[in-house]
Amino acid sequence: MKTRICFVLLMALAIIGCNQEEKRDKTSISASPLKPLSFTSEPAPEWTALMERTSGWFGADGIFSIPLDGRETQEAEDKKTLFIFSDTYIGEVENKVPKPGNVMVNNSAAWLEGNTPKKSAISFEYNRKENGDPTTYFVPDNEQSQAGEYFWLGDGFINHEKGNALYLFAYHVHKTGPNVFDFEQTHVTLLKIKDPTSDGFSDYEQFPTYLGFIHPERGRVYFGSGVFVNTKRAGAPDPDGYVYIYGVMEGKKALIVARTRPGKIENFDQWTFWNGKSWVENKEEVAPIAEHVSNELSVTPTGDGRYLLTFMVMGISDKIGIQVGDSPEGPFGKVHEVYTCPEYAEKGLLPYNAKAHYHLSKPGELLVSYNTITFDFWEDIQKDATIYHPRFVKVKYSLADD
């Protein structure tokens, strides 16, 4: 009998060891309360300068960065990064003014060699028609598409369980009026790019989803605002084997989250949603885990069991905010206003969509980008090309003094 008990115990221990990604052990994380974090910040002009261009691609918003090896490891000199953008301007610029003939396409990309902001190491690309004219990479073409729609891109990741294909979330968008904020986001499509290189980027599949919907109490909902791959192969410090997909509930700009296994990313009926207490199958039970966030954001690990939610406070403002959470699904604490974007006071620009780029950051630091726009954007961009390219800051975090 004693031998049998020992055998059962050994088997149980083996199973637990093999399933470390199956379930995080939060007991060890919360057993010893961690000191609060303090934050300091400063501009990152060398990264901002990387986006200042006068020929071809000269401005865009919606910047997300994706390590092409699928690993969020820092200070890796041989790292290759894909930047994806949404609305993009292409043309020639002289003395900061776009020349006539510039055009806008709805998404574009750039490839960076290494982890330092060298202009010689980055290549900006956009799709082209047969005659060479600029055009958009990704266009809605599925059962949920409507005439006149276009895609804005959300976050994405390299999926090791799907042949290292790139998966991107894409919002169906259509204009509702002539002004810059006259638009509506409706459905969410998942894009699959098997070969995420400059040669293979325009070859993709579309998977319509139910991830853009009207919540019965909280209004419009859409997922894809941020992605956190919490797997061992992705280099996560406390992996549980899931991909976390963050979304926004309009109104109070509330943050929500779903998760799935990387290999089940296309099986939307196997996704689960955080209802504030547990993971459930019904998407309409999803509950806010933070409020007043931006449409694009990030969740990144600190390495000590905590997670940093980075966003633009209130969606559009001059304040970049960070909240600290105990897990990828929160709860997230108070808002730390870590940086004041000077463009609002100095030029009247509207900052939005702040997010961190973890694999391009140094340990104990976050490289954070944000975009700027104006209320009269369609006229202003033709006068000053510099109003519409990503800006960067560095936010350092450390244990606060007692």
C-alpha cells in the first residue's frame, strides 16, 4: 500500500510539473507583497527621428511592433521587428510640407533589423498596384464586409503553433461623415499572413469573428486593442500557455480581455472571456478590468509577477498612463500619469493610442509610442507633415522607496 501511495504521489508531481503552463501559481506571487513601483520618463528622440521621413512613407498612426521570431526577449541584437500601421500617407515632403499628389492608404508596414533606431536598418513598405501606385495591403472581403469599408489594424503576434504565421486583428471601419472623427468600427476580422516578409505580406487569409458586437448594457465592443502572448516559447516570465486579447467597451472606454490557446486561435467558439471572477464562454458576460483607456494599448510583464497596462488616459489626452496589475487579467491598480505629451500645449495636437514596445525596451524600462492628430486633420496634414508620425518616450520603473 505504501508503495502504491508513493507511486501516486510521484505521478501527481510529474503531472503538475508538465502542466506549469496550464495554470499559474499565484500563491507564490502574492505570498510576499511587493513594493509599489515608481515611474520616471523622458523623450526618446532617437526613436521619434526614425519615423521622420520626407519621401515615400511619411506619416501614419496605429503603430504596433511584433518580433518576427515570436519571442518578447529584450536586448537581443539579432532581433527583427515588424511595425504595422493603419492610415498612412505616402508622397514627397519638402520643408515639412507634403507636395501635391500625396495619397493615403489604410495600412502599411516597416521592417527593422536589430533593436536600435538606425535609419539604415529600417525599411518602410506599402502595397502597390500593378502600375506602381500605392494601395492598401488588407481590404475587407468576407461575409461580414460591407461596401465602402476598410481595415484599421489592431495588435498581432507570431503564432508558433501555426507554422510561425502572423495573426493580426483588423477592424471593419466606415466613414459616417466628413470630419476626422466621423467613423464607426463594427466587426473584427482575424488576418493570417503565412509569410510576414515584405514579399509575402500581401498574401493573407481572412477569418470573420464575433469579436465586434453590441453589448446589451455597455454598447459597442471590439477586441484586438492589445495582445499579450503568455507562453514559454514567447519568452513570457510566468507562462500559462494562453494568448490574451484585450478589447475596449466604448462609452467609458473600459478595458476587457479574452484568452485562447495559440493553436486554437481560429476556433472562436473555444475562446473564453474574463467576467471579473472567472473565465466564461459567453462573450456578453465579459466585465471591465480598467476604465478610460485608449483604443490601442499594451500589457507587458515586469518579471516579478506584475503586469503594466500602458495607454493614453481617456483615449485622447496629453497624459500617458500606466496601471499595475497582479495578472494579465488584473486587477489593475491606480493610474500613474507617467508622461505629459508636449505636442498638445505647444502645437494643439491631440495625442492618442499610447502603448509599450516590450522587446525593444531595456530591462526596467518601457519604450512607449503615441500618435498625434488634429480636429482639422484633412487640411492640417497638407500644411505640416510632421503632425502625423509616431512619437516615442522612455518610461523607467523601479521599486519605490519605503
